[in-house]
Amino acid sequence: MAGRTIVITGASDGVGAAAAQRLSRSGENVVVVGRSPQKTAAVADALGADSYVADFADLAQVRDLARRLLDACPRIDVLANNAGGVMNTRETTVDGFEKTFQVNHLAPLLLTTLLLDRLIESGASVLNTSSMANKFARVDFDDLDAVQKQNGSVAYGTSKLANILFTKELHRRYHPTGISTAAFHPGPVASNFSAEVNNPVFGLLYRSPLRHIALIGAEQGSDELVWLASAQPGVDWQSGQYYYKHKVARANKLADDAGIASRLWDRSLELLGEKAVS
């Protein structure tokens, strides 16, 4: 299956960069997408890969990224929605959305839907990085304004649940057209992911000696993404599921609510001003 085109967002550092390196070594044509021009170029240049810079806190940049990818990639065999973050305090983006909610959920949903025709043509796999933090979500997806008012750590958990709900709804709507999709937890990775977050839980894990005991490296953290991207959907993994350590994992009970998943999809597109796709 080598030689396919694999687009990885959030690939300028951490899990995304490690996955890009590993998949490139196995013969895949990796496309590196990141927020930092310097880091993104460094990862891509080392691999001889194409790269694009886009900040998911600005949806105009996401739309421009989609246009550039469509121009450059006749096929997209795998789209790995890996970009994300957790914010210290409530921040509002230039688009008027809470930053965690936009970067982790709205932006990857927008990118995926803008690439949808190409993904269908390619029989692509869409892989969404989630987290075990989805279990701590407190959410009313019928009231996304309330979602955006949550504190940083709760907003993060809620966005990670949204990643799983998006995965399940993408499967329901588009698996019959040939798209396969999975969400996954990469594990507790020691990276720059939450370097700027002043949260006691994240601080204890990410910025104390405990990180050397409780956290794993980016190389190990990339295992789930690399496995899903390399393995055969429908044989090695099942579309529409949430994975951890190569097995279907238990998520927040709301993740199995098809009604919530459908409403979240429709409301998200409405917020984005995009034409509804069904």
C-alpha cells in the first residue's frame, strides 16, 4: 500500500511529525501541514515532502489550505486530522469562536468537508486524533454557545468528544461512498502540546518530573496513527470506531448517541456558513 498520498495536519511537531517521518520511511508520499513555517519546513525538508502552513485558529487559512491541497493532490488516500491544542484561558478566534472548539473540532471538520469530493474519489481514510479526555466532556451539543463558554480543560475534553462524534457521523453518511474513518487516542504523549497551559492537571503531567514516568514519547505516541494509516480498513480496523492500542476503546457514553452526532454535524456546518452535506 506504499506510495499513497497521506496528508497529516499538526505535523510540524510531536505525534504528527513522528508519524510523517515513519510513514515517509515506509515509502508513502507524506504531505506535512503545520502552523509554524520554520518547524513545518524543517520536517518536510528532511523528508523531501511537500508542506503547507495553516493556522487552524483562522478559518480563512483552512479554506486556503483546502484549495491548495486540491490543486496539488490528484489523490488523497489518507487525511489525518491531527492538529489541535488546549488553551489556558478562554480565547476567541478571529472567526468569533472559542479557540479550543475551533482548532480541535470546527477546523478539521471544515477541512474534511472541503476535501470531501477528492476523498470520496480516492476511497480515503479519514483519521481523527481524539483523547481519553473525551470522557470528561460536559456538553450540550444543541447549545454550542454553552460549549464555547467552558473552561480550558473542559472545553478540551468536549472538543475531543466532538472528534469522535464527527468520526461516527462521517462514517454514517459517507462510508457507503467508500470513505473509512476512525478516531484514536495516541496515549499520554510528552510533547509541546500543552506547553502554554496553566492548568494544575496538565501542568503536573507535562511540566514536572512526573512526565518522565507517566508520559510516552512522540515516536511511541505516533503508533496508533501510523497503524491506522498503514493497515487496511474493513480488515484490520473497522470504520466509525474509536481506537486505542489497536483496539476499539470505550468512549464517553454520548459518543454512541447518533442523534447528537447528526445534530453536531449540521450545527457545525451552519456555524461555518458551509452548505449542508448529507
